[in-house]
Amino acid sequence: MQYKIPLIFTPQPEGGYTVTSPLLPELVTEGDSFDEAMANVRDALAAVIETYQDLGRSLPQNAQIQDAGGPMWLETVVTAP
């Protein structure tokens, strides 16, 4: 299953990022770099899904991508010269 989850990457003073989601407050992870933090999101999301299943809760309907073969909307930050 594919999900669209808004993510907030907050830079930390010691370096790296903490990642949270306003849609899933239980999703919290971090990484020493943006790439590492992004990679850790998958594990954090899996843990949130497992917790929701254990509690008999479902993810918000708007998080689930119904047509995985259709177009996807991605917002990202790009550095340009």
C-alpha cells in the first residue's frame, strides 16, 4: 500500500533532522542527514501503521493512495544556483 504523508524536517542545532507529521502525530524519527532521516521515515511509518492496527484504528482516509498507478503529487525542496 502507498500513502501520502506530509512530513516536516526540522534541522537540529547539533546537525541532522527530526521528522514529524501533522497528519500522524505518532510519526517521529530523525537522521544525521536529510537522506538518512528520509530513509528512517519508512520504518517510523511502518511502526505507526502497526500501532494503529493493534489499536483497531485506521489511518486517515486521505493518507491512502487509492490509485497507485495514477499521478502522484510530491512537494520537495530543491537548491538551485
